[in-house]
Amino acid sequence: MKAERIRRILALAAPTTLLAAVQAGGQLFETWLAARQGTAALAGWAVVLPFALLMQMMSAGAMGGGVAAAVARALGARKPEEAAALVLHAVLIAVAAGLAFAIALAGFPRAVLGLVGGATAAEAAAGYAIWLFGLGAVPAWLANTLASVLRGGGRHAVAARVMLVTSLSYPPLAWLLAEPLGMGLAGAGLGYALAMLAATIGQGVVVLKGGAGFQPTFRVPIQAALFWRILSVGLVASLLASVANLTTILVTARIRDYGPEAVAAYGVSARLEFLMIPLAFGVGSALTALVGRAVGAGDWAEARRIAWTGALLALAVTGPAGLLVAVFPGAVAGAFASDPAVVALATQALAIIGPALPGFGMGMAFYFAAMGAGRMRWPAAAGLARIAIAVGGGWLLEGAMGLQGQFLAVALGVTAYGLLAAAAVRPGVWPGRRSAAP
């Protein structure tokens, strides 16, 4: 049974893991491309980073997880008509959320970003943010939401196929716009927006043709109960995603007093920290669907076994990446920055934070499993512990150790997150009786 469980997880996780690896490569390329535009541009990119990551995490992993879990539970309970009606409600949520990002960050980029990184970084980032969020926010939300519908139906390979093509197109497109066409950092934002427009069209065609295993229904009355099927998990998960990125925002705001070099250096470290999320997402998306189906069928014991098996598989994926960062921090920092001051500070950050990264990836796998189970209290506690330690602990340790104290607090916060997320998956939190209600 254990071998069969691993096989089921890997069968669903393999295409999404491949996609995550490609997207992670694109994110690293973006870091390199931003650094080529100069230290000010790299600092500007670092200020936009937590907001861009928040949008990705909310649309694909958080609210997207809510969509996938709701569809999976409906199918697990043998209610395909409910799954079909959920698609319209998911799309409406995606459009509203995308517009919120567009209005805030494309409408007022200098004001919002200036609060985090200062006027110089905000000015360097303004064009990038306007293209990325103004043109790209709604398509990004729609593409990831439709992909989540497919994953909820167990069609992970179908969901990954379209996103894989668009993800492969992003690096050359961003480079073409940024350098040969002379747009600079703003070109990366436009490249992302165009890639997401293409992804939305592709995913929409697949879903409309019944690619999720059912035909979506759009001629249905809007139902508060169906919104709640998604939002009961998605809102909590989105809050956790906001807390995770708020941690990065608040740490960046504290570091900005050390100058743009420090902001840029922490941006490199934060990007590698959040690299654990797409690496864990491949396994995590499978856990959301499989745990959701087990819970829909009332089999909580199997749901727990699936969660632990998947988390260990996620650790096997994220472990080598975290080990590389921890053992060779200088080489990793030098690959994404050329300014000696930035490289030196990024090396310090990676040497301290790197060893904690694999545990963060494992914690993210439990987070995705918890969405499938509809049990989000412990992941919420884990997220709050992370921000309390990273920001509050950073305030205490920085006084004694300087920037190294802040980096240590970030590492401790990440470690606490992983431990608390793992502690949730036990019978006292996830019911062990087969007849327990979800």
C-alpha cells in the first residue's frame, strides 16, 4: 500500500514538478537579468519581489489550492455537477483578486513600493511593476485558477502542459524586451504579462473542452455556498501567503537603512528562499488533490499517510537545492550579482539561511496537504510564528549582531514554520475515524 501511495503521488506530482523546475529556472534567470541592469534595478526588483511572489502564491497555491481542494472534494463525494458549477465561482474570484493587485501596484507603484524600499528603489521598479501587475495580474490569476480546476480533477499533466510552454517562453521574451529592445527591467514585467495572457487562453480552451474530467457550467445561479467551498480554504491560505510575504516586506523595510546594496542582497536570498515553494509545489499540488479526495470519502487515516509520504518526497526534492546554497553560498551569490558589496552581503545571508531551506520546503508540502484536508489552523499558527520570529527576533538580534542577526532570525522563523506545519498532521488535528466529517 505504501508503494502504491508513492506511485499515486508521483504520478500526479511528476508533471507539476517538471513545470515547477522550469518556473524556478525562470525565476533565477529573472534575478540574473535584473542584476545586469545595475544595482539600483536589482534593488527595485527586490522591492517588487514579495508582491510578485504573493500574487503567484495566492493565485496558484493559496486560492488555487482552495479551488483544487473544492473540486477534488466534490468529485470525491461523487458530485460532478457541483464541481462543474465551482468553475464559474473560481473565475469570478480570480478576476476580482487580479484587479485588486492591478489597482494597488500598477496604479500606485511609487507610493506602495517606496514604503518598502525607499524612493530610489521604487523609482527603478515603477515601470516593471506597471507592466507586471497592470497587464499581467488578471491573466496570472485566471491562468493559475484554471490550472487549479484541472488539478482538482486529477489532470495535473494537462494543467502543467500549457503552463510549461508559456514558462519556457518567458526567459527569452524577457531578455529580448529588456536588452535588445532597450526596455530594461520593465521588459521583464511586460514579458511576464504576455506569457500569462497566453497561458490564460490555453488553460481556458482546455477547461472549456472538459479537460478536468467534467464540463464546466457557467449558466448557474451564483451561490454563496459554492464561493465558501473555495474561500473557506483559499482565504486562510491567502492570509498565510500574505504573512509569508509580509515577512519579506518587513525584513526588507528594516534592511533598507543599510542601503540599496543590502536590499539587493536580501532580494537574492529571499528569491532562493521562496524557490523552495515551486519545488515543493509539484508534490504539494498532488497532495491537495489526493488528500482532498481521501477526506471527501471520509478516510482521514489515509489522508494523513498521504500527507507524510508527500512531505518526505518534497524534502527529497528541496534538500539538494538547500544543501547547495548552504555549502556554496559565495558561488551562489556571485551567480546572481556582480557588485562586490551585494555579493558579500548575499553570501552572509545565504550561509545562515541556506541550512533551513529544505525544512521550509517540507513545511510547504504539509501546507498544501492541509488545504486538501480543510485543516488550516496549524499552518496559520506556523505562518504567524515565522513572521514573529523573523521580524521580532530580528529586531532583538540585529542590535547585538547587526545584519547577521537579522539573517539568523529569518532562518529561525523558517525552521519554526516547518516544524509547526509538520506537527499538525496527527490524529488529534486530522480526525482518525473513517466516518469523520471534513
